Amino acid sequence: MLERLRAEAAGSPDYEALRAAGPDELAAALAAAGRPLWARELAAYRLGLAADPRAFEPLVLLLNHRDPPRCAAAARALAALGDPRTGRAAAALATNELRVAYALEPVRLLTALRGPEALPALVTVLSRRLAPHDPYTKVALACIDGLAALGDDRARPVLVRAQEHPRLAVAATRALKALAQPR
């Protein structure tokens, strides 16, 4: 992530300044007008890893970004942040059908957090992905993996339905076997 942001910064002295900045300077960088996206991402990421609650809103916005590497970095920082609102935010992003193309990282984050929102959100997202000709196979597979990791038997009905889809059948069968294993 840092190498990607260094390349985006294209030699800007702000890059090294933000790498060395303390929490208050990073928070100020988030609030400053006219900052490039790479600078905001770097500041939010570093604050998130430091468990600074000022990073929450910027990281949620980045989790919903169209650029997969930004989403993945935001998910890592949100997981480290430990904010109790994170699960609800990830569930809202994952289940927003208008943004399903960007739901992969919110789904993975829900799995990592293992909060009470995870199971209902993953079941909802996977159920929607079972529509004929749904193009979001990666999101469906992430839901299946997440449901297997959560190990909650309430996921069984949607996983059984997922077995009927050729692109999902192997993963769904594997998830169902994982549910059958004693924990």
C-alpha cells in the first residue's frame, strides 16, 4: 500500500511528511481542503492502525471506493481501528445493491470482525448473488468463505441453494462440510 501511495504522490514532499507525522497532523491532513486522495488515504490508514477514532469516517469512505487496493487498505485499517460502528458500516456497504461491485472488501471485513451483523449481511448478499446470470461471483465466493469461517448453522439454507450454481458449487459444498465439523 505504501509503495502504491508513494507512486501516486510522484515525489511530493508531503508523502514523507505524512509518513512521519503524528496523530494530530494526520487528523489535520484529513480535514484540510484540497488534499489529494493519496494523502487522505495515507493519513486515514495511519490513524486507523493507531486506533485513532478520527479515522473512522474517512476509512469508511475509502472502503466504499471503486479502486480495490484502496478498499483493501481501508478494510485492514478499519479492522485495526476497533471502532464498534465498523460492523454496521461494513454491513451497510456490503448489502447496498447499488454498490455491489464494490462489496468484496466490506464482505471480507465483516468476516474478519465476526460481529453480530456479519451473518445476516453475508446471507443477504449471497442470496442476492444467487440470481441467474449474476456477474458478481467474487462477492458470492467471499460470502461463502465468510459463512464457512463464521461456522453458524443458520447459513446452511443459503449455502445449500448456492450449491445449485455451477460457479459456486465447490465452495458452497466446502462451506457446508466446514459447518458440519465440530467447533
